[in-house]
Amino acid sequence: MPSFHTLPLPQEMLENLEQLGYHDMTAIQEKALPPTLEGRDIIAQAKTGSGKTAAFGIGLLLKIDVSKFHPQALIITPTRELAEQVAKELRRLARFKHNIKILTLYGGTPMRHQINSLQHGAHIIVGTPGRIRDHLSKTTLELRHIHTVVLDEADRMLDMGFSKEIDKILRNTPKKRQTLLFSATFTDDIKNLCHAVTKDAQEIKVDTAHDSSNIEEIYYEIGRADKFESLVKVLQYYRPSSAIIFCNTKLEVDDITADLQVAGFSALGLHGDLEQVDRDETLLQFSNHSCAILVATDVAARGLDIPDVEVVINYDLPRNDETYTHRIGRTGRAGKSGKALSLTHRKITGTTSFYVHDLEVDHSLTIEAKMKTLCIHGGKKNKLRAGDILGALTADKSIDGSSIGKIDSFPFFTYVAVEKSIATRALDLLKNGKIKGKKFKVWMI
């Protein structure tokens, strides 16, 4: 693949890209960056994990005037999780240019905090349609200086019913702007949206299928009366340290999660009816290995950065091939191998199929998480860093640093994963001690 050095980029940006490990362009970057840098609108079809953020972020960042503290670029995403991911990567890409302020706007967090941040000025807004619309309605967000709009995962936003919000948002931006639209699929609705919001756009298409060469796909034929028992047997046979189980309905997610917990498995559920704080903590516990099994609807199938998933299980077969592809794409990432297991009542031609009752398992086995998560009521606003928390936990040498896992920092809270064997000791140290000379409230979730 061609190097970023083939593009007309400033030296300081190229040096930052090298430091970040951006050596060669991905397919979407190679095709999207030249027209983006020329100022053209683009319509791009690309999968999650293809390098889209850099494909639109590099050109967008070059156009930011840091001396003007008003929003100049707007990135609209379907979910809070994707907004956070995009903002995080943009901040890394923006290191070559000092003082670029990137602000996230999404539901589930108090409006007043976001309003205060907007009053202090921001160059780039990354947010979800509903919350951006709310700020426009309250006149707390001004978009008349926007020069670049990015619609990320546009197809998913339409699937979630955000077409009216998108229309309102774009009507508040200048007509003379650059619009970059990214979508995994190109339905008629997406084509209509492209026609309405872009001008003379260059169409770009790269391979939208996940690389499944390192994913082993197996189907298990089961009886209709013993579906949950079949699921437990599959889990007992493979004993994954991390697994996502996909269901087609929210009710089924709740039922399966509860049944797995009663059976002694470390499991949490994820679907659209959860409060945002519960969604956040569920995903955080799964990603830091404080939860071994995530039971989810397809809200978790796209746009979430969850590495190291050993096994994906289709408790219900999805309704179409595209959803199946997105589901199994949660495993076998970054060159690692993975397994995609599907439970079915019928033989599916052209697939590797076995009978669950042929699996020999120890029926007493369960799957437990190896970590526990502690929550500290203090975060980036308190200038708390991961090193401060690590120091507080290891100062008296009763806890080894190797027992401490992922530390996730947010404006007002910090989450730290610790091995279960030392979780109580770690909680006592943080509750009864000080971090950076201050006392903080700490609890276990």
C-alpha cells in the first residue's frame, strides 16, 4: 500500500503519523484522502475498522484554524460509543497541531456540562444526532462556521430513525461546505441521502466484507426445547475467556443474561433500552475482562471497538447475511483467530454442521471473569492520571503492578480493572488512602 508521504501533507503531520504507527495507507485512506484534500465531497462505502477516521480526519484537521474558537468541523455518528472512539483517534491525529479542542456531544450525560464546554469554545464537534439537535434547539450550539461535515455510519443512523435530526442539523450548516459520507451499505435510502446532502461527490468503494479467513465458522443443530441448555453446553465445551452472544430481541437478551448468571456464568446484557450509564459500564467491564460474556442485540455488532473476543455465538441466526458478517467480525480481529458458532434448528447447506448432543463436557464448568472493576469518583477534570492510580495501589508493595489491568479515565470518573484475588485489598487501599494527596470516593461495580 502507498505511504502517507505520497500525499501533500505538512512534515509535522507526517512525523506524527509515523509516531502513531500510520506507515502505509489502508484502502479507504488511499482512495478517500486525495479528493478529500482537494476539498471535494465524497461518498464512501467502507467497513468498520478500515481506517475511516484517518480517511476523513487528516484533511479535516488541516483546515482547522486554532485561533478561532468556534466549531469548524462536525462529525455525526449513530452512537455515543462511536463518537468517543472517533474523538479519541482525532485527538491522536491532532497532536501535530497544538490547541485543537475536540468536544463530544451525546445523550446520557448532563446538558449543562456540555453547554459549559461549548461556551469555552471548540474547533471540532463529534456527536450523535439527537443530542446535537437538542443543542441546536436550545441555541447552545452554533454551526454557521462549519466548513466540513462528516456522516459516519450513515446507514446505521437511518436504520435508527435519525433522518429528521440529520436534516435539521445540516440545514443549520452553511450550504458551501465539504460533506464526507461513510456507509457500510448503499440502500435506496442512503442513495437518496447522498443526493440531498452532497454536491458533485466522488464515489469510493472498498471491500466491505470482513476478512473471515481467520474465523472458524461452525453451526450446531439443536432441538427446539433445549436451546438454552445447548448454549450452556457450547460455552462449557469451548470455555472462552471472552464471548459475545447475539440475540434478536431485547427480551431474549434479558432472559439469557439472567439465566446465565443463575447458572454461575459471568454475563452482562447490552441492548438499546439500557440507560446510557449502564451501557457504558457494561461495555467497559467486558473490554477490561471484568465480564466474560456479553449478551447483546445487534446494537453491539457495529462500531464498537472490542478487541480480543475469542468467540461469537449466534443464539438466534440473524435476519440477513450482512448482519451475520458484522456479528462474526467482532472476533478474529487484528490478525488473531476466532470462532463464530451458530445455534440452528435446521441443517444449513454448505456449512460445517455438528450436533450439540455430541459434545462431551463437564457440566459443572462455568466461566468466570478474571478481573473486577473499581470506580473512582474523580477523573480528567481532577487531573487524575493512570500513573497516579497505579502508584496509589502499589505504594505499599502489597499489590504488584502486574495485577492491575486496564485503567479508563473519563471527565468525572476513572475505572480500574484489578485481578479478582486482590480486588478487596485494592478497594481498601483506594478508599482509605489518598490519590495525589486527595481522598476520593471508590466503590466496586
